[in-house]
Amino acid sequence: MNYRRDIDGLRAIAVLPVVLFHFGLSAIPGGFTGVDIFFVISGYLISGSLLDDLERGQFSIGRFYWRRARRILPALAFVIVLASIAAWFILLPSDLHEFSLSVIAASTFWSNIYFWKTTNYFSIDAELRPLLHTWSLSVEEQYYIFAPILVYLIYRYASKRWLTILLPIAIGSFALAVMATSMAPTAGFYLLPTRIWELALGAMLMLRKPPALASRPAMELIGLAGFAMIAFGFVTISESDPFPGYNALFPCIGTTLLIYAGHDRAGEQGPATIATRVLQFAPLVWIGLISYSLYLVHWPINSFVHYVSLKALGVPTIIAMTVASFALATFSWKYVEQPFRRKRAYTAPLPIFAFSATAIVLLCAGGMAGALGNGFPQRFPDFSTERIQVGDWRNGICFNEGSNRVEDWNLAACTRTSGFATNVLLWGDSFAAHYVSGLEANAQKIQANVIQYTYAGCPPDLTYFSYARPACTDFNERALSIIREANIQAVVLSGRWTDYEVRGFGGLQKTIDRLRQMGVKVYVIGQSPEFIADVQKIAFFARRGDAANMSWPMAMDPDINKRVLPFVKGADFIDPLTYLCDAAGCSYADAGNKQFLYFDYGHFSSAGAALAISKYWPSFAAGTEIAKVK
């Protein structure tokens, strides 16, 4: 394959927004879509390499993986080793334990599956996982398992009918990605089946090259359209939008157009299009050359800096992180990547495979040691965790964590306060259930029989469906029967709304409308505070600064409840942030009795729940207007 400077420039267009997005630049909320650009480029180049081998009669699975190992493993191993050294000195025991597991996952190229099961890419604590970014490498490596075999089979036995085979695969994958945005968004983001179409898009462009247009203006428009689509994705898509799926078309189609615009016009070496000349700009090409190393190093730097500060980063820090990322990426590219790409004795197949196997075994051994050693707590002898009172709301019956049947719920066992005239249903996920431990202390204020009906990861939304929580739909539907049978006069809806925004809040409004049709008074409690880490970690690091300060900045968007508000028509809306936080932050502990108000990053402890209910829960005392069930 002939070297194309414009593709290195396109790599720069991909990696720069990713880095800036991760470092907190709000001007490009869709910077994470740069990864999708990489996927299309990879599909294009890998298919071209395979086709070249087939045309030359040099195709070999071993040869393919030899080249992939030389390209990917040296820099990846280098970064994992550096991150592991930093993790030893920085991460507290529980986090080093999790990091160690991620080392194993990243080294064996299944970290996308590991993080699918453990971390939402856009969650508030995602920045504290130094190897989270390796999910995309795992997607590509899993693609490489079958891609060379499929290309070979189509070339040899399907008369090179590339589109006949690849197009249905791409369409099926895209359809799955679209469905996953509403049914299983986390799986859709991380897993190969919903990403194959992006790699296949690049593969089809290479294997079934469309002829270059004879019209120069048309080729110019194609190139400019490619830039426009990518830019549109960068500035209009955000982490709250469904992704991938339809929104991923912008970076992927845009990349395809730019690659196509860089083809020789009508088979001639004519002047390049404007878009291609921009991509061939020397600084962009240089950034493209170091883009792999830059992608690898920038995230651990970002992660460790966030871990040490546990706060939003200032501009000077972001600038320092950017400079450090480019410096380390340049070092990695020159002294780690390049030596393994040159023709040397140590880059022959046997040494490369030996190096790869040894590196993977050693990295996995290190990860296993950290996991079995429980993060080596002796590194921080002054750090200890205390048992925080949380009550019994996580009992498996009133708060179903997925291991119990929906039918196991019991009205008598889940009636948390009793002896009053009004029956109130508390319905939602864990961010509804965490109020339960404060109900008894506030029973006389509430003046109602509060009944707990909660399910982990299941919002009080009658339209909600998730493959990860298949019983959630039945659970929510059953709430309507409980309301009728238990003579419920009021319903309190609460949830972790930050998790559900990507699907939209339209289902919440439909649920409220349904409840009002049943004659029920509805209250919606907005998002309560979430911190970037467990409050005991925050307290540990805070002691090194202002030990008397028990307040800490929120890690979530403080405007989340403003975006929920338009979808609660007909209900009384309560915003916890106005009661629990101020401009400086939110209290994570009671300065008077030194009790933690949360037991993790955002769920109330018993003390926190009692405080929250006393501040903003509704009262159902005699005289309060409650609509009767029809």
C-alpha cells in the first residue's frame, strides 16, 4: 500500500478531540467520537494490508498477527508498565485491586467486556480508571480475530464479492447499534457487535473502491462534506445523546468521505482536494504519527491527576497535562514504537511472538498479584475505612438487586412506616431506596405509611427496557397493581437521573400521566449529589489539606435537575441540590458529629437519609391535599 499523508492527518483529527474532551474542554462535547474515526481508518488500512498480501500471494495468518503485534503491543506494554508504577504509589487499596484486574483485561484484549460489566464510560468516576481507554483497542483486536479469515474466504471462494458479504454484516451491526442505544446502551458502546459496521465501512471502501469522480468540484464538495460531518459530530453530539447508532454516522461517514476524497482523481496524480491538502499539513501529519502513543498515554495522565485532586481541573493543570501527554507520546513513538517497526533481528516473527507472549504473561502476573493482594493495603497504613450505618434497605425483597423474582416483593415487609392514614409508594432504583434508612427518624414529619418498591438500576419509568435488567419492565408494570391493591394515595418517584438522560426523560412524563389518570398524587425527587469517589477516599485526601472542610464539589452536571424538570408536568418536583449544596459544593459529612452523610459516592447513609428527608421530603399530615384513588 502506498503511504498517504492525509490519513495520518486524519488520525490527528481523530485523536486531538478525544484528548481535549477527556481533559474537559467543553467546546467539543462530542470529542469522544474521534474513536469512531479511528475505527473507520483501521478497517480501511487493515483490509488494504490483507488485500495486498493476497494479491502478492503472501497471505498468512501468522504474518498478519506478526505485524499487528509489532504495531500494538510494545507501546501498550510500555504504557501499562508506567501506569502500574504510578498506580502503586497513588491508588488506594480497593482501586489498585480494580486496576490490577483491568491490567489483566487490557493485556489480553477483553477490557471492553471488563469495563462493560464494571464502568459506564460516561460515569462520574470513569476518570479514576487509568486503563479505561483500552476498551477501543480490545474492540479492534477482537475484530482482527476473524477479519483476516473473512477477507481470505471472500477473496478465494466468493469471487471477491466484497459488498455482497460485508454490506449485510455492516447493516446488521448498525441496526443492532441503533437498538442498543435504547435497550442496552452500555453494551452497545463497548462491544464489538455494535461497532463492526464502523470497521466494515472502512473495509468496504478499501476492498470495493468506488471510482474517483471526474468532476473536480464534486470531489472538493465530498471532501468538505466529510469535514463538515465530523465537525458537526464534535460540536453537537454529547455524552447525553444516544451513542453509537444514528449519531455515529456523522464521524464515520465523514471519515469515509475524507478517505475517498484523498484517492487519486480518476486514477491520475492530479492536484489534491482542499480537504486532502489540509490533512497533509505537516503538524497534523506529525500528530497523526504519534497518535497511537498519544491516545495511550493521555488517559492515564488524566486519570491519575483526577485521582489525586478528586476535583475539576483548572486551566493551568490541563495545559500541563497536555504538554506532558505530547512529550511522553513523542518519547513512546520514537523509542518504543519505531524500533519495533524497523527491520531488525529482534523484529523477526519468532522474537516478536516470544516478546508478545512474555509481555502478556508478565503483565497478567502483575495484575494477578495486585488482585490477590487486595491492592496491598500496607502501602497506606493511615488509610482505613469505617463501617457506615446504611439501614436495611438492601434486603433483596424491597430492593431487588436482580437475584430475586419480582413476585417475591411483600407489602407487609416493605411497609417502612405505619400507623398513619395515608399510604405512599416510594418507587425507583437505589437512589430511591437510599431514603429508606431515614424514614423512621422522620416518621412524625412525613405522617404516612411509606412503602418501599425499588429495583437496582431500574428507573420508575413504565417505558423503560434494558437487556441488562430484563425484569425491570415487569417490575414497573407491577407497581400499578400495587397502587390499586394497597390503596396508594401518593407516589414518590426517585432515581439516578444522570444514568437515564441518554435515553431521554419522555418515559418519566408518560409514567406521571398514567399515575394521574389513576388519581394518584405524584412527587418526583430530582438527582441528589454525586461525588467523583467514595466519600471516605475524599475525606482521606481532604485531611491532607483543609481537614475542617466537610464540603466537596459535585462530580455530576449541576444542571441535571433543570433538564428533568420539563418532563414532570402534573407532579410536584423536589430538587435535592438546592437543599444539600451551595456554590462551593455539597457536605459529605456532618461536621458536628463527624458522621458521613453518604456510604459511597452518592448513596445516603442513615444519617444522610435522615437529613435529606427532614429537609425536603413532602409531609402527608392531616389537612394535606392528597388526591384519592379513583
